[in-house]
Amino acid sequence: MQTSVSSQGNRGKGIGLGLAVGSAVAFGGSGVAAKPLIEAGLDPLHVVWLRVTFAALVMLPLAVRHRALLRSRPVLLVGFGLLAVAGVQAFYFASISRMPVAVALLLEYLAPALVLGWVRFVQRRPVTRAAALGVVLAVGGLACVVEVWSGLRFDALGLVFALAAACCQVGYFVLSAQGGDSGDDAPDPLGVIAYGLLVGALVLSVVARPWGLDWSVLAHSADLNGTAVPAWLLLGWIVLIATVVAYVTGVVSVRRLSPPVAGVVACLEAVVATVLAWVLLGEHLSAPQLVGGAVVLLGAFIAQSTTPARGSAEPVAAGSVPMADDGPDRDLAARETAA
């Protein structure tokens, strides 16, 4: 019996790991496909609106099927739509309009360090040594990515947008995990995604003002590093692969793996985006930036991998803060050493 349960658990984690990797790859291609559309004349907010609205229409049948969520989990649906959908995508697309795709995504993965810094220095609550190390590494890596010795070479507003996307990304992992341990009462992840996209589309309709969208851009081609690609094809990739497939696989993987593990695997998104931007957009990073990017990911990995002992505290979501407790210090210290 124990062997059978263990085997089923390992198989479930294996499936979850595969879904998490697939989600990271799908999300990683969004910026590469969106940047040519932005350079062709579409406003970044309009690209986000198109992405979220068309994805919401694709998921609309699932929203109707899971309409009971409107009564049972309204706060979850609104929060997921505002942070995990509208917030992350709007700020990320705004940032890539002002800086390279890879840099914007690397800054987005400062999310765990941002939250840990807030808790430690603003709320004055203790964090584990491994988490603090993750913060130091991530901040040091950030300094290399933006090349502070050159006087902050990147656009300051683009930097603010990327950091805002990092804050919203925390909400994506935290909200994706809600109800994962509730058994039969857990909200269906597909229903949460469907209503999250609907909420995001409504919010973005107010912010982006799509009635001013230049639809003629979609009838022409966009330049992909010297190659003419139909704009509608790039939009189709963004909607179906980088949104619908990415969100579905991502949320389901969080349920199977736990937010910290899924968050670590999601760091592959930055690697995928960097490689695709290099190959398809011709965006090259300097050696210090590549080293800094690796350090940022390492810091995020350590911060997200540090979890409290089982039963000692609430589960730690990606980007949330592992706290030091009096009871399980020995087990927590062992985990820190392993990290």
C-alpha cells in the first residue's frame, strides 16, 4: 500500500514537473512574439488587451461550466484577474517596449527578493538565512543586469514597469495555489483561469481603451529581426500558446508540485525568453549581464526553495516568505544547509 501510494505521488509530481516546464516555455515566448507587434505600431496595452480578451473568449465555455465559482470564490477570481492576468501582462509588455525582453523578464524574477526585503526591513519580521542569501544574490545580479556602473543604462520607467510585473507575479503563484489542498472542495483550476481572464479583460478594457486600437496593423506583417511575419500569426501564438496553454499548464502544475517548486521551475521562463530573444530578435546581452542574470535566477531559486518544516507554518508560496520559528529551527536549518 505504501509503495503504491508513493508511486502514485511520484508519478503525479512527474506530471506536474512536465506541466511546469511546458508552462515556462510557453510563457517565455510571449515577449518575443509581442515585441514585433509593438514595434509595428500597436500600443503595449493594446497588445495585452488583445491577448487577454481573445484568450478569455477561448476559455468562455469553461467559465459557463464553472459559474458556481462566482458565488463560492469571488475574491479569488477577482484577485487572479487583477494580479495574475492584467497586472503581470500589462507591466511586462510595457517594460519590453523600453528594454530587451530578457532583461525585463530577469527583473520580473526578482519577485521573491522583493517580498523578502519588504518583510525583513519594513515589517521587521525575521527570515531564514538561506532566504536572506537569496535576496543578496538577486540584488547583486540585478546590479549586473542593469549595469549600474554605466549609470543605469536602461530606461528608468521600463525598470519600474518590470519591477511592478515582479510584484504581480507573486500574486500569480500565491493565488494559483489557493484551494490546492482542499480536496473535493478545491476550486477547479480551469474555472479560475477562465474567470481570471474575463476579469482581466474587463479591467484592461477600461485601462487600455481598445476603441483606439489600430486594427490595420494586424492585417500586415511585423518585422522579426529582418523576417516579415504575419501580425495575426504572432497574435495567435500569444493568445493560444503563450496565454491559454501557459496559464492552464502553470496553474495545474502549482497544484501538483506546490508553489515553491513550481516557482523554481518557472525560472526557466527567463532562460527560454533570453535564448528566443537572441535567436529571433537579435537581442544580445553582455557578459556581465549574462552573469548577472544567472545570479538573479540563483537568488530566486534559493529564496523560493527555502520552506518551513511541515506542520510548523502555512505553506510557503512562491515569492512568499519563509519565516524563522522557534519550534522547527533544527529542521529548517537542515533545509538551509541543503539549499
